[in-house]
Amino acid sequence: MTEKELILTTVKQCRRVDLYIDPLPLTPEQQFHLKEIHSRRQQGEPIQYILGSCEFLGIPLRVDSRVLVPRPETELLVETAVNLIREFKKTPARVLDLGTGSGNIAISLAKMVDSIDVTAVDISAEALALAKENAGDNGVLSKIKFVESDLFMNLKNHLLKNQLFDIIVSNPPYILTSQISELPSDVQHEPLLALDGGADGLKFYRRILAEAPAFLKAGGKIVWEIGDNQAESICELILRNRKLCHCEPEGRSNPNNMDCGSTLLTILSLSKDFVAPLGLLAMTNNQFFEITDCIKDLNGKERILILEKIDG
Ligand SMILES: C[S@@+](CC[C@H](N)C(=O)[O-])C[C@H]1O[C@@H](n2cnc3c(N)ncnc32)[C@H](O)[C@@H]1O
């Protein structure tokens, strides 16, 4: 639907088709409602906040200024995760959603996969309250645990019970702090917490790389949404995070010598067996990550990265 159609179907409480087959004039109340919507829109408020809802993978969600408006690119993250879960063939699949916001990722996974146990984390209590409402509205509350936490901070009980995750999914904040004031005005209405990825936009990828190994099973995956043109920087980050040198291939003992950026796309198009010898690894206490895939969005931009945890 176009934005105009979206507004009119909301104001007239009708279906899209009714706008064309039965175009009744607006009542005075509807005219007042329409004016109100236009004036909020003129202030730059996102249309989804004004209408109070949006759709993600065909699933209706409530949204307001407590959460980021789910983006179409993130649907690709969910589709990727669903394919990985089906490959695992393990039931129930144990999935961690870091930075759940409106709950769009957790809820769509819970609706698309029958046997799944999702833990949805956010640092914002306000976002979690809305995510819970959305899970209830969509009938999947029993499949999702909501945890208020700064990333993994409050998940220590999972470790105590040895309840490791099969997959960690995350669409973390990835905008550079310095670029936030230049964003379009509707984006500036969204919570800063959902946008700000730190000075280089990579703060959350760095933290997740360092903290995730303890929470993931061997062979477990991380599925990340990444920002425009971040694939090469994240590749460099993974290289720099490599701590032990025994995985270093001959003649490449200094990671800084690797021409990582320019070779990333070639590396990612190679088979998994070839990626590891090239040293595309992040290592923490003999546990490290290997990039196994990079998926482009409909605009041809690298958007989803898949990492696999290897226990060395
Ligand atoms: C880019 S939004 C993604 C929201 C939603 N998952 C989506 O895909 O639309 C990032 C989310 O991470 C949350 N967040 C920010 N810092 C966090 C932290 N330290 N720990 C956990 N969640 C955090 C924000 O509150 C926000 O909801």
C-alpha cells in the first residue's frame, strides 16, 4: 500500500479496495483525524508511529516511539535464520535475539518455526513491554522469554544451567554516532538506543564477538544484519580479534598485513574450507568465528552475515 492508501484505510476504517470501489466522502470526524495525521507527518514523525502499527513478514505489530520501526531488510535476516534452523533439524531450536525492539524478529521466528524456544533481550524495559504485547497479540507469548539485559549481562543463568543457544540473531544499532544528526527526520524520531552504534558503528558487533562464544554451542551460528558498507570493516574486526596465532596460515603471521578490505568479497564467495585457511577468524579462548556467508539485499548491498562458532 502507498502511504496515502495506508492513511485513508486507517481514517475510513476500510480495506484498500474500498477506497476505489466505494469512495465515500470523509465524515467531519474523519476529516479531523486526517488533518491530525498530516500535521504529525509534517513534523517528521514516522507514519507507522502515527498509525500505531506496521507489518513485518505479513505479521501485524504495534509500534511507537519506544521502538525502531522494523525495516524490510530485516525480513531477510529472519528468512536466513529460519533456513539455518531447518538445517539444524534440532528441536526445539534455541535462539537468542539480541536487541529485540518491537519483537519483530523473535515473533516472526516463533510464528514460522513450530518447535522453537526464543530468548528476546533488550536493554530498554519500554521496548520489551511493547514486544511482549506484540507476542501476546500474535499468540506466541509462550514460545518467547523476554529478558531486560545489556546484551548477555543478565543471561548468566543460561550458562549455569548449560543452556547454550543454537543461533544468535541480531540487528544491533549500527549507525555512527556522528551521522545520527544527519539522518532523515523520521529516523531521528526513533530511539537513539536503537540507532547509535558508537564512534565507528561497530560497537555492538565487537561486543557480541567477544561475549557470544560462552553462550553458543559448538557449530552454533550468529546471524547479523549489518549497515551499508560495513561488511569490510566487520571482516577487519574479526581479523583483529584473532588472539591465538596457531591458526595463522604460513606467511600470514601479521594480520595487519592482510589486504582484508579489498579481498573480503572474494573471500566470502569462496567455499567454507577455503575461508578458514585464509584466516578469516575471530578467536577467543580457542573458540572462534568463521564467516560462512554474506547475503545481499534486494538493492545488491551486503546485508546479512552468518558466522559459525568453531571450538578449537
Ligand atoms: C536496531 S534496533 C533493532 C530492533 C529490532 N530487532 C528490529 O530488527 O527492528 C536495536 C535494538 O537494540 C536495543 N539495544 C541497544 N543497546 C542494547 C544493549 N546494550 N543490550 C541490549 N539491547 C540493546 C535497542 O533498544 C533496540 O531495540
